[in-house]
Amino acid sequence: MKARVHITLKNGVLDPQGKAIHNSLEGLGFGGIEDVRQGKFIEIELADDDPEPAKAKVAQMCEKLLANTVIENYSVEIGDS
């Protein structure tokens, strides 16, 4: 079973990488971009068969290691592959 974790900065937290991406896209001629926020994507292959305990386990991983919950939000998706 595969878990997909998306981690993004909370609203109001400065995102210098997102700003740099925004500026670069505008410099390449891509107009109409109001804001860019960047984040992290993590895929975890789990041995679990039941999606609910697997999702809870990955949420604990996020709380303890993968995300800085003071400044970041995370979401967890569980699927077959």
C-alpha cells in the first residue's frame, strides 16, 4: 500500500522559494501568476493492508518527523499504487 504525503507552508508563513519560482516564471514570460507556494511530496510504501490504520501511522510520522507542524500543513492519501 502506498501513502502520499503533501506538505505545504501554512498561510502567512513567508515562502522565499515560492517567491523565487514566481519571479523566475515571470522572467520566462509566464504572466498572470498571482502567487507561488512550494512544498514537499513524500511517497511511502507500507506493508499495511488496512487503509485506516495505515493513514493513522503516516499521520504520526508527519507529526513526529516529516512535517514541522508549527509552520507546515500536511495531507495524507492512501492508495494501492
